[in-house]
Amino acid sequence: MNFKKLSILTVFAVSQVLMAFPVSAQSDTAEVQQGQALDQQAASVQETLSQDVKNDESTSHTNNEVKQDTEAAEGSVSGAQDISDEAELPDDSQSDESSEKDQASLPEEDSIESDAVEQQPVSQQTAQETSSVKANTAANTAVSASQLILFYNSSKMIQDGVTYYAPQPMVVKSGVSYVPIRALVDRVGYKVSYNYSTKETLIIQGSNELRFKTNSSSYTVNGVSKSMKGASYQTNNTFMVPLTSITQALGITYSVDNINKRIILNLSSKPVAKFSIQPSKVYAGDQVTYVTAPYSPKGLAIINERWEGRQDVFESEGNYTVSYYVQDSSGTWSDAYTVTINVERPNQPPIPMFTTDKEEYKMGELITYKDESTDDEYIVDTQWDNNAAAFFTPGPKTIRLTVTDNKGASRTYEKTIIITNETLYTLNEFNRLFTPVGEEFAFDGSIVPTWDKVSYTYTDQPGTLIRSNSPETVTREGILYQDRAVGNTRFLLHHLNNTGKKVKMYVVATNNNSATATLRTENLGFAGPTNIAQAAGKKAVQRYFETMQDGSKWSTTQLKPGESKLILTDLSMSSLGQSQIISLYSDVYSNYPIDYKVIMIDEKLDPLSAVKKLPVLDRDGVHNRGTYDNPTRIIKYSETIGEKSQRLVIGDNKDDPNVAGVDPMVGVTASNSGNFGVLYKITLDSVAPNTLISFNPRGGTYSGYAMVNGMLIPLAKSGGVSAPNEQVVLYRTGSYEQKVEIWFTAAPASSLPINLLFTALPQVEE
């Protein structure tokens, strides 16, 4: 009777298991439920069998088999080793022969869509596989429900205690573990599809998209190409990819259990709560907006949420903790997502304040302003109104100061002072005494030509000046200048791009000697690209003088016989757009003659190759180019200067003659108009006490720099100085005679000649 009952129960159990067993690793939610039902039914049948035949010796062999299956099944994760996504998966040399056979014959790419119907026919699942369901369930009770277990060289997968079978086993090829993409993705809960036009398999997880192609060792993650450890392939209409390509892209961690020969993927089953606030910086009394971004790793809908500590308006400053929870459609709640919000005191507008050293002033008396504005954070803008250094009409004068803080709040403070009818200084006297160095003031420039000239003598230092300024506006690619020079050589380059495309400029140096040449860059000032010519010229001179002071551009290059190299490479660091301008000043030295070429070419071309085929461009007939001797002019004046109004003229081609040279590209003589590129070193041995030295352009607007006693002086701070009725303060001597040294070189795009003015300062009144 017991035997008969056992037989009936066995047949019933097998039939029920075969009906409920998942036919594919692609099971949807219903299939997962079938797997759970299978597990429960198998357990129930096994329990019945155990109770009904436990005393029947004829069935003891069956019970032993069940126990052995249970003990052999993969259960606890002892011996598992956590590794990162980048770690290598195990190389199991015992790959199934059947797997290798499958890999030898791959279907055409168009058949990849058949992956969407991967199935393990029920007829192929043996009774032994079916009977192991309960054993696997029991053995994996210690494994987290958020884990997916894969087995080496096996199609079996265990998730949530349920066993599934992929259409192909996980295999190892050349040290890379491959898995059926459809089976793995279905278990993880992502979407998979096939794009016939691009012949790509797509995996979609939330906002993430992965794309794979057959027989490719790369794939894309959100449009960015990534490399895989092996190429994807197809076998028996199943698309196989390296496991790590998916784990890395989707941030799935895993561990390797070499003892039980399995890989354990750590999957999150809980929904994830997440939120941010706007604005990111919160002030008491401000409205706070909460932007939520919850999601379910399994793709389930978020159906509920809960907040702790949330306030739409925080009335007072301090730290507030806000926690957020969400619930998915399975009823599972997320862990808390907690943010500490630092609520700050509302921004306070700045407090503008200034003082003056007096409340009442004479006309022409210097007024000292002291800004004492404050803010709870910091002030970003200060605007004065009517804060003249002195007033020259009597009456009340109201001065205003407006300050703005980093939050955009602003306030204005005003103060009224009294100007009396008494005069301390006239406007001209005041400007000469108190205008800051580097700033300009207006005067009657028509009187300057009536002043005595400083009758100076000069000597020229030997060397070479290469001035490349014609054509100033370049309309096509080519060689702008070329010549040979040795020893001390100065470059002055100034050009505008009008080719209609982006270009670069280069200086190519070639050693056509039989010995190795040494080329040393000493000083270098480069400016641009810019659309403002005078701005480029001014900045180039400033940087040229600065490198004289700090030596930051010193470098040495060796040129072998016949070798060409790029020098002055600051010039080619940026491309010139249409109508953009560059300026460059530089001093170099070479111990052998070097052939130089200044070129402008398309930004994409290689200069050392292109230079061999470039045409020589004609000069424009307006601007200057040439190779000139004597690029440094030494002026030394030993007589006392400044006791009366005097002027020292530079760049007029009379008192200061142009340096002569040649344009070697057309073989004609050249005269360096304005002496651009010439460095003037002026030494005045005896400047009278209380003398104002100032800079007055006579040919047009000027914008540049000079160096006085080693100090850089802008001409002028505001941008430029106009001719002939403005002058820039360079220096004031004190109560004793002084030696003054002035270094000057004309800035490209500015106008010559210029005058250095020497006038006696007014007597200082108490």
C-alpha cells in the first residue's frame, strides 16, 4: 500500500513540477511566481514522501538521493571573495566541450532577434534537474534575496531561491566569462530589444542605455564607447557578451565563490529614495522646492512616499534634517534618503560708508576718501559718483558711494562737503602735483612745441631687428617674412587674419650650417588673438618688459645641421579667427646664422611640412617690414634737466632718425618708420628736484608701457592717451636731484612720435 501510494505521489509530483517549471530565463513576473510555486510544491511533495515512506526500507534509497542532492547543492557563500567590477572573472579551463562546439558555428547577425525568444525546452529538463529545486531552495536560504547566482559552465541560475535555466551556459573563453545577454538581463529586471537598422542589441535600465554588436569587443554606454575584455558572439541563436561589460556599466558588484564554482551578483531589490532641493543655498524665510528622483532597480512603479522633517519654508537659521522614503508596487519601502539642510540667515544688504579727511576744503585742495563699506559676506562692486580728487568751484558738493554684494543687494551712501571760495591750486597745478603715476590728465598741448628740446646724442647697439608688419592684413596663407640672422636678434610681429578661416602663425628656424647651432630665447611678449589692435600691442610690450625682469621665457634650443624647428611657440598656441590680431616682441640669440620664416597657414596644417610649399606674400605698400641693424638705441644725457619746461623727442626721424635696413624678400632698402621694435634705453643723470616727467603722444592715440627705474608704467591705466592734449605721469623727483632711467619701445598699432616732458612742479602749499 505504501509503495503504491509512493508511486502515485511521485508521478503526481513530477507532473506538477513539469507544469510549473520556468521554461526560460526570460520569465516575467508571472514566471517568477511559477518558479516560487514550483519551489513550494516540490517542498510539499518531498515532505509528504518523507512522512509516508520514512519507515519503508524499500524507499530508503530514494531518500538518500534527495539528501545527497541537498548536500551537494550550492548553498552558503562561505569562501566567496568580494571583488570590484574591474576584477577578472575566473578562468575555468574545464569549459564544456559542447560550449566550444557551439561557439564554432555562429548564426548570421540578423538572427540575433531570435534571442528574444530564448527558451530551454521543457523536454530537455530531466527529472533529476526537477528534483533539485527543493534542494537548491534549501541550500540558498542563507543567500540574500537581492542576489543572482551564476554557475561556471552551467546554464543554471538561482534568484530568490528559484532555479532558472538559460538557453546557453555561462562559459569562459580566453579568461573571459560570457553569459547569455537575454537571460541575465531578464533576471536583473532590465529591458532588452534589438535595433534592425543598426544591428545592435539594446539594454535599457532607467536612463541608462547599453548597445552591443555581434563580434565586437566594444560597446556603448549612453553613447560613450567602452572596451570589453572580449568580443561578443552568437551561438545557437543566443547572444553572448562578457559578464563584466554589463556589471561595470550598470554598477553591479559581484563576488566570486571558487569553492562552489559560482559568481554571485549583488542586486538591489529595495526601491531607492532620492531628492534634491532648490535653491541649493537656503535662507530663512525662503520657499524651498523639493525635487524627487526615486526609482526601483527592478523597474517597479513607485506608489507611495513618506517625509520626515520636511518644511517648505524654514523660518529661522540652523541645520535641519529631512528624510525621504518611497514604496514600490510590491509593497517594499526604501531606506531613508537623508539630507541636512543648512538654513542661513537671510542676506543682509551691504552697508556703504566712506569718510573724508575733512568736511571743508579750498578749491584745488586734495580730498582723501576712505571707503569703509562692509557686508555680511563680500562686496563685488563699488561705484563712486562725483568723488573728484579736488573741486575747482565753490559750494556744497555731494559725493555718493554705491556698493553691491555677492547676492546682488546694493545700497548707496552719500555725503556732502563744502568747498570754500579760497583757491589752493589751479587745475593744472593740481594735476601736475597729484595725478597718480600711470594716469593721464588734460592740458594745453599746443604749447609743447615751444619748449626747448633736449639735445641728446645716442649710440646704437649692434644686432638685428626683424620687423614683420606688411602685409599687416593677411588675405591668404603664405610666408610673411624670411631672412637670415646671427647673434642678437629681435622680432617684432604684428598681423591681422583676413583669410576667412582659422589660421595659425609660426616662426620656423632652420640651421643650414655644417655644425650644430644653439638658439636661445631670452625675452618674449606675446598678445592675442584679439580684435583690438592697440590692446594687442600694449599687452605685448607689457609682457616683453615683464620677461626682462623675471627671465621666465629663457630657453635654449639645439639645431642640428639641416634641421628646422618651431621657435617662439607662444605665437602658435591659439588659432586666429577672422579679423583677429596678434602682436609679438622677442629677443633671441644664435651662435650661427639661422634662416627664419614667419608664416601664416590653416590651423590644421603641419607647419614644418607646409612651409616648403608656401608662396612669399607681397608687402601691402602701407605698413613696414624689413631687417634692420642696431635694434637698441642708447641715449645718455648728463646735463641737468627739469629746471624749465623741456621735451625729449622720440620717433620723429629728425632728432631720432629711423634705423635703416633692407627688405630682403624684394631686395630693396627699408626705413623703419617710427622705429617700431627699437628698444630705447634713456639715462638722465641729473633730473632737477621737484620735476614732473610725463609722456605726451604727438602723432595720435598711444597705448603701451614704459619702464622707469625698473618699474612698469602703463600708458595709460585707462587704456590709452590722446594726442596732443593729454599726458601720462611717469615720475616725480623729490626734494633732491636724481638719476632716472627710462626704457621705452613703441607699441604696435600706436602712433609716433612721442615727447617726454620735463616740467617743474608747483610749490607745495600748506
